[in-house]
Amino acid sequence: MSIYSLPLLVRFLIRHAAIGFGIALLFVGLLLAFDIGGIATLIFASSSAILALSVLTFSVGLTFSSVQMGFAVMFLRDDS
């Protein structure tokens, strides 16, 4: 099943969710690079750094994806 066989609005939401998740990956990368609040030090000193990083990335990605989809839906034009 191809993504092009999905209805137009479903593709619209998937595209904006992916954009939001991409922004979240950038945000988490910058958060770790600049060590804001010592979070990178805390994560990488932990014995379960992979789990902590995965949970952080997933939760921020879910939040940013939801916000991006909400913005996209609210700014849809009404052509009627």
C-alpha cells in the first residue's frame, strides 16, 4: 500500500506530523548539544542512556507533531 493511495487529508496529517517530528529531533539535538539544564550530562551518565534518550525523543516528538498537525488544521482555507 502506497502513501499515495491514502485520502488527501490523511496524507496532509501524516506530512505535518513528520514535519513536527523532524522539528522535535532538531530540538532534542540542540538540547543535548548545548546541555541545557545539564540534561545531556545526566542522560549520558546514566546506565540506561538509550532508554532515557528514546523516551525524551518520543515524548517531545509526539508533542511537536501534535502541535504541528493542530496548526496545519487550524490554518486550512475554507474554499466554500
